[in-house]
Amino acid sequence: MNIGKIGILTSGGDSPGMNAAIRAVVRTASYYCVNCIGISLGYKGLINNEMRKVVPTDVNNLIHRGGTILKTARSEEFKTKFGRKKANINYKKNGLEGLIVIGGDGSFTGAMIFGQEYNIPIIGIPGTIDNDIYGTDFTVGYDTALNTAIEAIDKIRDTATSHNRLFFIEVMGKDSGFIALNSGIATGALDILIPEKKYNLDKLFYSIEKVKQKGKYSSIIIVSEGKKLGGVYDLAKTTKKKFPDYDIRVSILGHIQRGGYPTCSDRVLASRLGVASVEALISGKKNVMTGIKANKVIFTPFLKAIKKKRKIDIDLIKISDIIAC
């Protein structure tokens, strides 16, 4: 397929490795003699015509930087037909012949609708720290966020041990337990509370009592963010009532998990998917997401990537239960 100009945007929450993906897209487009247009602030930029040409020299010294040089945002206007009509006018005005969207399921929902309405070929790159998108083993940003969480939890454990404290630590995940489960296993958490696993306080209290009888008064409990678990502060208060002699603290890691230098894994993943996305547009593919399965690049239709939920590894849940105490 003969494509002369493509657009690229980042949408939704930022994730480490987005810049590495942008870099790969821009350089691959140049390699195939395709012009690349960077769209600022996601779909907002498409609606407001905030676009500029990007060339390989614009992405020099970019692969190691967190965040996204294109900026990112969530657009309520793009959810309306009128907003998408404005976006299409600017899409045509700039002579674009395809789009590459880096983001999560919300971004892909918008891409799917927009592509269907105006017959626009769009390729998605999964960029989210949550790692919850179907059609890929890993999303861009997940490995970095996970390692950031582990580093922070290790430091908190030092103070927990020094003061005999019980820490409830909340990690990100948007009702998805991938970061919580893996960081909990990696840091030796006493318990890991994730939305995919039904929990009860009796089991949690039993675990605390069990280690208490062994003479251990400092522990880490990892809690995935989201409404399903009722909130980390409420859990801490309820536990304090049961164990009034415990020094219980709460730590919410928050947005530090979104920033920082992307890991080697995220840089390589972003580079592979960036190259694959441009080649996919050139080959005539549209309305699919690039992903990695068993270390091979695959393509998943947007509808499938959005509707199907990536499942947590049941074996990891079993492992966390076995080695926790």
C-alpha cells in the first residue's frame, strides 16, 4: 500500500516508553520514505489541529526519557460525533493517510469508532502501566512501573523493619492487579489484595496473627488501587481495630509509578511495536493493535483488545499464598 503521510498521537495516561515508541515510529516512517506528523495532546490535538511534522533528528536522545514529548490528554469532545467530525476535517486537511495511537483501552475505543466512521486505517500500540490489555503479554510502561513500585516498597520495608510497623501500600492498576501481584511476590509481602482475587479479612488477620506468633511485628501488605477493595485507608483502620498494639501505616505510591527512565524491556518492546505499527499501515492493516505474544509481534482487532480482559496468572496467586508467611 502506498502511504505518504501518517500521524502519531499519545492518548490517556502516560507510561514510560511512550517516547521510545514515538522515536521508533518516526525513524521507521523515515526509513520507508513516509512523512510523520506528531499530534499534540492526543485526540484534543486532532480536534484542535495541533500538529507538526516530526523528523528523525526531532527524536534524538529520546529513547531513555519518560513521559511523552507529544503530551497526552483525555478528550470528552472526541467521544461525540461532532468532535470526531472536527478531527476528521483536520485529518484530511493535513493530508494524513493513517494514524498510530499509543494508549490504553479507552484510547483504542476512540480509535476504533473513528476509524469505522471515516474509513481511516489506525494501528494501536498498547501504552499503559496497568498491563491489562488483551492481545499482548506486556504493555509499554508496565515493566518500568513494576520496577519503580518494587524499589519504593523495598525502601518502605527498611523503615517498617526498623520500627516494627505494618504497612499497607497501595499501588496503581485501575482495578487490575498485575502490578500489585508481581510487586508483592517480588518484595515478600505478607498479603496481596487484588480485585481479581476474592479476599476476606479473616484470612488477612490470620496471616498477621501467624507471623506475630513467630515474633515478627513488621510486615508489608500490598493493595491494588480501585473501588473493588474498598480503599487502603479503610483496610488499615479495620486492621488497627483488630490489632490495636500494632503501629500501622499507609503509603500510596501514586504517580511515581508513571514516571522515570523506561527499563530495557520497555525500550525494546516500544521499539519493536513502533516499527511493527508503521509496517502494518504500509501493508494495509487497519483497526488493529500491535502486541507481543511468546516474543512474537502479533495483531489483535481493536474490538477484541477492548472487549476481552487480560486475565491474571492463577499460578502466581497460588505462589503468593504459599510463600507469603
